[in-house]
Amino acid sequence: MPIFPGIFYNTILISAVTAWLAAQLLKVVISLIAAGKLDFQLIWSSGGFPSSHSATVSALALGIGKYYGWNSPIFAVSAVYGMVVLYDAAGVRREAGKQAEVLNQLVERLSQGSDLAQDRLKELIGHTPLEVFGGVLVGIIVGLLI
């Protein structure tokens, strides 16, 4: 079977990509409701509610569990992979975002009145536990619907 036509029939992949897209679009909708601002750049951003990383791996693991069985080795791999991604999103990347915020503040203070030119570091790269939970819910819903 050729790669490209066959890839469009892979329901597990379609489910994971759809969950990612749904989470990213929800960020735009939530921003519009909460801030009254339509920001399409959120479609490509990391961070925010809901976590698209969490949505993607949740839909992926759910799809693999449904298709191959909950006791299959490939489900175990996808579940552990998902746990690593969830931990990274709410732990490591969130802390990196906090560090970026502090570094940006330090650079601003140090650069006042000097020629120090430094691009701001991206601060919104991780997720709160609520954002991760929201992503998991999106992934589960999409995974059950597809």
C-alpha cells in the first residue's frame, strides 16, 4: 500500500492529529471569550489551555488501546510515552517557562540605560496541571468520537 493514500485511513493517527487541532483551536476560542481578542497565532503556540500535547498523546494512547487491546505491548508503550509527555508539559517545560520569565526580568533591569540587546525568551511553554487535564479531556473525547 502506498504511504500517502494509506496514511489517510489510519484512524489512530487521524484521532491524534484531530485532538491536537481541536486543542489548538480551543485556545483561540477561549482567548476570544476570556480576553475578547481573536488571536490566530495561538494555533501554532505552545502553552495555554488546553494542552495540545496532552490531547495528542491521550487520543493516541486511547486509539491504540481500542484497536490493539488494553493489554497489548504497543498500548503500554503509548501509555508510558503519554505519561512522559504529560509530566514534561506540567513539570519540566513549565519550570523552563518560569525561568524564562525571571531571566527576561533580569535582562530588562540590567539593560536599562545600556546597549544590551537581548530578545525576550518565550515564557509560555509549559502547562499548569489544569491545562494538562483539559488536554487529556480533549484527547479522550476526540479519541472516543473517532
